[in-house]
Amino acid sequence: MKLCKRHILYICICFGLFISPFCTNSIEAKDFVVVIDAGHGGHDPGALGKFSKEKTINLNVALKLGRQIKKNCPDVKVIYTRERDVFIPLGKRADIANNAKADLFISIHTNSVAKNTTAKGASTWTLGLAKSDANLEVAKRENSVILYESDYKTRYAGFNPNSAESYIIFEFMQDKYMSQSVHLASLVQKEFRHTCKRADRGVHQAGFLVLKASAMPSILVELGFISHPEEERYLNSEAGSTTLANGIFRAFLSYKREHEIRMTGSSRTILPEETDAGKVEAADTIEEKAETVQKPTTSATNNTGTKQNTGKTPNKQTDSAGPVFKIQILTSSRPIATNDKRLKGLKGVEHYQEGGLYKYTYGASTDYNKVVRTKREIAPKFKDAFIIAFKDGKKMNVSAAIEEFKKKRNK
């Protein structure tokens, strides 16, 4: 009888070990959840400009950001704290994120300075102790939303958003998500600076109640100053709100990809710069001309000067040769063999290193049209492939590369 029990116990342990990898994979395969919070709303207008209200700007950008994520990231679940002009208590906004077990919380706001029409620019904030009076004022303004709640003294344990003494609690607070939050905030500011071409007011910390109550990496974005006449017009324009939403979206993609690589060692999320390449490709091939196009040259070097897995001798690119276009088909956190099944039988695949990743390319040519045609041919096997460009062994903006290709053809 005892022997029988031992056998049963042994079988149970083995069965548990057998099914555990599948459970782990199931957990890893869950949707990435992002909660987008449009600040203010309803009877809380937020900051007021000459002709607009903060709550409207915030909601417009939040919805555009959510639509971008839904359109491009089928593995991401988007949750809004509000999708229309309604008032949501500050504590409930954090509850929505916590109950959804969100991976990210992005709160969108618009800045303002009383009696100051010159302050301008975008900034991104994380939770922490305000290091300056100016930072404290931003936190006070955003936290003052609790005054619209009838039971705020009870709900927020006597916290007074307008009293500097209340913010002492943030001095001793430990935020285990601080490094991830700061990293995401830095990515957002990078996009605001380089892609959106906005004045960069940097990454800051302050005591925001909505971030304090959120149990995940969280940021609060200040899109610009509604108190600045030019920025108010920009924030309310279709182009302005779309550009800012796209900037946050690009930062989100970068963060998500890094998160996936950290968790699983690989990712299929397309990086922001690659998203741009996709937009350029929508224009399709450039109109062919009668004259002969310069013959394609294949380079086997990458932007770090290392050799590719083709084994060919690198050919130095020159300005006269023009940009070399390639199709990026795969990214890996470690080198892969030439016969790896992920390459799906393609021969002549090259690779370059960027950001600690190995990125594999195919079909290098100085003829953009040829690369577009090649991309179409391999599309059934590599549906997420996209075109990139190099010059003098360094990666360059694909839009600029195409413009240079056009000019050379028109000569």
C-alpha cells in the first residue's frame, strides 16, 4: 500500500513538471495591457486657455493614442479611464488600472502657468518627491482634481493638494516601478524632441496621487502649455494632436519591445523607426525612367563594422554609390545560424547589430524599386518585413534615402 502511494506521488510530481512549461507559456502569452488616462473631464475642465479646455485636448490625444495601439498592436489590450466628457474620481482612475492588472499606465494632461504666456514645451513626469517649487506647483494643480470629490478628505486620508506639507509622504515612499517609469518617460521625451519637434522640458518627478495609487510602471504626460497662445492653437489642431499621440505611441512601441525581449529573449514588435519605414513604403515603387539604373551592390557590413553571416568580403559604400536599401526580416537577441528555420530557406541573409540585438536583412540593393519588388516576393513568408537603408556602413533615415535615390535617378 505504501509503495502504491509513493508511485502515485511520483506520478503527480512528474505530471506537474510536465504541464508547468505550458502554464508558463500561457502566462507569457497574455495580452499586454495599457491603461490610457485622459486627465480631468466632466465638471472638471482642467486648465483653461483663451478658447479651449484642457479636458478636451487630453481626451482627443488619448483616444488617438489608443486607436494607434489597437490598429498596430493586436496583442495589446487598451483600456481607457474615460472615452467621453465625464468626471472620473482620481482614485477610480488608478483602480481601473489596478483591477485590469495593467502593464502600463499613461496619464495625459496639458500644462498651464498662470499669468505666463511664454512658457512652452512638453514634459513627462514620474512619481517622486518634487525637487523644485515649480515641480510642486504642477503636482498641486493636477492633484487639485480631488477637490471636485465630496468625500476627498476621507478617501485620500486628509491629503490637502494645496498644502506643501502633504507632499512629505512622497519623500519616504518606495516605488518599485521607478526605473521602468523613468525609462518610459525618457522614451516619450525623446519622441517629443526628435519626432514631434516640440520644446523639450525633460523628465521630472513629483507627487501625483494618480501615479502613487497605480501598481505598475506609470507616467504623466504634459503635452504642452494651454497658457501659451501658439501652443494652445497647436494642441487643438488636428495635426498637433495627431503628432503628439504618434510620439507617445512610438515611445510605447519601444518600451513594449524592450519589455518582451527582457521577458522572453525576443520580440516581433516593430520599432518606431521601422513604423516610419512602413509609411514610406505605402508610396510603393518610384516611377521608372528610361535610363539605366545604377547596378545594385550588396554590402556585407553592418553599421558597427562587423561581418555578416554571408561570409562575403565587405564592400565599402561611398557617397557616389548612394544609399543601400535592405529588407529587415527578423530580430533576435542572439546570433542565429544560416540554416535556422526562422530564415525560412532564404539564402544570402545578412545581419547588423543595434541596441544589443541582431537584426537580419535580405535583398540589399541601391535600387529602391528592386528592393520593394523583392519585399513583395517574400511577403507571404515575412509579413512583418520592412525596408531600411544604410550609407557608408551606417543606418540612415529611409525617407532621406529614398529622396537621395530619386535625385540620382533624375540626373
